[in-house]
Amino acid sequence: MTSLQEWHLWMSAQLAAVTDQPAQESRWLMAHSLGLRPVELLVNAHESLGHAEKDRLQNLLDERLRGVPLAYCLGEWSFYGLDLEVNAAVLIPRPDSELLIHLALAEADAGNAQRILDLGTGSGALALALAVAQPQARVFAVERSPEALAVARRNGERLGAKVEWLEGDWFAPLDPALRFDRIVSNPPYLASADPHLPELQHEPLAALVAGPSGLECLESIIQGAAARLHPGGQILLEHGWEQGTAVGSLLLEQGFQQVQTHVDIAGRERVTTARSPDHA
């Protein structure tokens, strides 16, 4: 094999073992490895590849065939229209999480410089999507993993979005006087014995698993949130598709009002929202 076209056909055949979009993934991997736009792969289909280019392609293909997620092979992924750097230190942003953004923006006051907090920001996806959509807002993002926070900071610099990044556990690194109009979070919510964990082996375990029940992180956030929200402030939490009732109960126990669970693009319960008491 020497030409781009030959490599594309051969890689597509190999990738059929790990994806239902082998031709598309082949184009993405080739474009990334060779520094070309996908259209250039077509225009230059009969051009020959050098030894170094073939080695880079083979190494990338080998990674993908070992089960490394496509996003990690490419080093970036799209979320809410933003191209974000991702690596094994952060979760790959999922389309399901865009529901959090839709809900957070649905009641946003364009003329009001709101204060927003993203807990467990990972790659910075939620914080950056909100900061870009609401440039007048003051957005804070907390992450306990220094490696993940470094990725988030680079994404912020790349997008030119203003976010105040803080390293620590949930509310701990925040100024005690700070109060927020909105708190969003996609925290770890899998149980330690969740049967889906083997499928997620390449993603950071600490960003996936909350503990024996899967509710531990959600409970910690909910217990501290009311004291951090302005009266009537909103909390939006992503959770597992079977956790909506439990999360709603935890919110009600802490005095939250207007508790509502929303379904994702697959029709599964995915995000629960609530408001702090008017006189918190």
C-alpha cells in the first residue's frame, strides 16, 4: 500500500472490527495523522505516503484496534459545537450532557451577568459551553484532578473563554462568601460494581465511579449546594438513567423546590433540576 486511497480502504476494513463507521473513522484518523482536511484526502487520493507517514498511521490504527476510544486517538472531541482537547485524564464529552446546557440556557437572562459554578469540570466542557454562550456570565469551574484541570485550562485558552479554574474537591476551593445563580455538574455516578465499567476501561475511573451506591458524589454536591446558591438559584445534575427518583429525593430532603427530572435524546432520565428555597 502506498497511496492515500489504498490506506483508506485497508484501514476501513481493519476498523470494521471495532466500529460501525469504519470508513468515517478511517478518514478522521488519516486526516488527524497526516495534518490534512478530510476533503484533501479525496483530492489527493492517489498521492503516495512516505515511511514516516505510514508509521504514524499504523501506530494510530493499532491504538484504535486495541479499543482506545476514537476521541483519545484524535486528541479532541466536539461538545455543543466546541472542539475540545481530550486525553485519558478526562472523560469524553457525551451528547447526553448537552441536555445540561440546553436546560441551563433555557432560563438564562441575557441582560444579567449571572454567576455559574461547574463542579467536577473534567475537560471543561460544561463550563466552556456556558461561558461561550453567556459571555457576560462569571463562570467558575472546580476539578480535583490536576491533570484534568490542565486539559480544561488549555481548552479555555484555545477557545478564548473566560472561566475561573479552581483545583479541589467540590465546594472546598471556593471563597466561602461566593454565591451562585446556577450550579451544574456531571459528577461520577456509577456504582463500583457497575457492569458497564469494562466498556469504559480507557477513561479515568475516578471520574466515573462514585462509590458502592453510585450516589455518593451527587449526595455530597446536593448537601452543600443550598448554602452556595442565591435564593431561588438553580441546580442541574446529570445522573444515571435509573437514579432520577433517588436524586429528586435527595434534593427534596435538603429543602430544594421545583424538582424535575428531564430525559435525554434517547428518552432516558438523565438530568434533574431544582431551585433553592426563596429564603435559603
